[in-house]
Amino acid sequence: MNITAPEELNMTLKRLLMRVPYTMREDERVQRTALLYLKLGGTKLAGHYLQTTARYWQSDPLEMGRSLNFPKINEIKSESEADDDDDDSDDNENDGASD
């Protein structure tokens, strides 16, 4: 560990950090934040923070978006192009109707 934790929390923090990926475990910011949550809310809160952070650690934002059901960029572009084509054909129909 890169940080120094109080003696009474040191073993608990080490145990919690062993549950996450190595690269995350070695990150000083993650260690400091986990220690803060451990001090403020106990083992359950610190564990929840680490689980949530580990889920998205080094994830591709587009992959995260896919799991959260966000539309892909190419889907948005194709929908907007289709809407533009529909708008153009509507304009042509309206031009003939107004005569």
C-alpha cells in the first residue's frame, strides 16, 4: 500500500483492496478514497465503493454506454440522416399541395 492507514483500519483496508484488480489496488487515489469511506461509513460503504469503481475501472466508455443502453454514435447519425431525408420529401409534397 502506498498510504499509511491507522493501525485499527490497516488490515481491513488491505482485505478490501485484495478484492479489486491489481492496477486499481495500486492506485493511491483509490486507496485514499477507500480509507476515507472506511473511516466515515465502515466496511460496507468502503466495499461498495470499491466494487462500483472496479466495475468501471479501465472500461471503454462506449462499452459502458452499451451496457447502460445508450445509443451508439453511428445509430444516432443514421437516424438523423433518415430524419433529414424524410424532412426533404415532406417539403416536396407540401410544395405541390399549395398550388
